[in-house]
Amino acid sequence: MPEGRIALHPPKVRGTSRLLVLNKQTGEIEHRKYTNLVDYLQPSDVVVLNDTKVIKARLIAKNSKGQTRELLLLEDHHNTNFTRRKTIYRGKIHDGETLDVNGTKIVVEKVMDGGIAEISSSHNILELAEHVGSVPLPPYMHRNATKEDIERYQTVFAKEPGSVAAPTASLNFTKELEEKLLAKGIQIAYLTLHVGLGTFLPIRSDEIEGHTMHSEYFEVPAETIEIINKAKLNSNKIVAIGTTVTRTLEFCADKIMSTELHPNQPLNGEANIFIYPGYLFKLVDHMLTNFHAPKSTVLMMAAAFAGWDNLLKAYEIAIEEDYSFLSYGDSILII
């Protein structure tokens, strides 16, 4: 990926990003705008969005020598003790070490494999993050978060706090686009998947099957399940805005379509499905996503959905046509 194609800042106006449209059946490619999503959908199709909210998960700590250490809090819905948390760390730390975060003491309880540690404090760590933490921008941006990022590294419909990275495919989704979709008779439904290691941890194994997928907490409301079921029965399209939505729907596909599920019963749990080429999609018909980094699980999902040859061609054309890549970049609609 050429460095010059990586978007380091959001577009000046939300929703003005470009959209490459790829027909996975024919390989045909069109160049449009994000707002043109509405042109590829029909009345009663269903657009599904992830309403997770990014927390200020990045903490800057100092050790006893005054050296800076960076902590990125991880989502952990099994942990109801808000004084303990798992974190990704940058810089050397060791068991039993005490760190200082803006005057609050943090104890390193245990250093684990994969650059992860467990920390504790006498204070609520999530509340500490909200007050002194910052927006967890991806490391490749090589910059600190600004006031602009507080607004723009968050979707306009973010509701449920818990993510440590944004569901980036919907960062350019606007109220105006929502109005256009609804005016055409297109339905909008929501689910929650809190973005964590499962989404952004790169593939490090030589064989793709050897990658271990981390679990991410999800909730699918009963209303969303009902909307999807009706749409499928009427042969309408399910449009996933982002890989996090796709992962959740495909993980829950059998239960969502099961006749045994009670009409008012929501779904929740931990999604750890790893989707790569060869996977047969059960629920999602169209997917809108970003241009992803090499060796990422989200790139593998896009390749599975589009077909690897189609996706490779699309990326090559996107580079030629000066599309911007990654979180703040342009998008690709695969139909």
C-alpha cells in the first residue's frame, strides 16, 4: 500500500468521501460518492449499522523513571470489575510495576503474550479514561488525537460505549444519507459489536487457517432480527455497512433465520468467526467497507465477499485513481 494513499485525516465534510462500486458477479467497477449508496438499493432493502461508541481508550502513563508508556484499554464484557482491565501496551513494562496516569496509580498485575497486560487501579479505569484518555487513533497515523477526532472518529449514530476502534465504514454515514434511504423506502436497522482485537489484530501466521480470531461482544436487538427475517422472506437485500456488521450477522445467521427463536428474543454473545476466501455467506448480500491494510482479517473478509481476483483489481484501480485508504479513507461497495 503506497503511503501517500493512506488517509491521515477525515474529509473536511463528513459524507463527501468517494465510493468505488464493485460488482462481484461481473467484475465491473464504477466510481461514485459515498452518498450514491442509495442508488444501488431498492425499496425494502435493509441497511444494517453498528451503533457502538468508541471510548477514549488511549492512556499515556509514566513509569518510576519518568519514561512514557502507552496503554490501549481493551473491551471486556466478562469483567464487571471496573478497577481491572486488559490493555495493549507500548514500551517495556513488567509484573508488579506501578505506572502514573495523570496522578492516578496503575498497577501492572500481569504481562501476557501478544503485547497484552492486565492492569488495576483503586479508581474506575473506564471513568479515568473518559476524563484523561484520548481517542485511540490507529498507530499508523503517527499523531495525537485532536478535538476534530473526538467528533470524526465516531459515527453520527454512536450509542453504546465499548469500542477501542471505530466501525470505520460508517464514519461517512450522515443524517442526510439516512433521510435519502428512508425516503426511498429502504429500512435501517442497528446492532452492536464492540470493536477490539478481533478486528484490528493482524494475521501473523504463515497459513491463514492458523490465525486465532479474538472474540468481540455483540448484541442484535429483536427488532433488527425481525426486520432481517421479513426482508429475507421477501427476497430483499441485506446491506452490511462495515466488516463488523458482516461478522456479527454471519456469526448469528443460523439463529437469526431460525424459526425456533422467540419473536421478541434478542441475541448477544461473543463473535469469533474468521471469514476468509472460501467462506459461503448466509445473510449479507451487499457490503460497504473501507480499503484495508495488508495481512488484516478485514481484508480477508472483503476478499471472501468479492472474490480475491475482483478485489485485487479493485485495489489496483483505486491506487491508480487516487482513492484514499484505511480508517479515514474512501469506501468500496461490493454488490
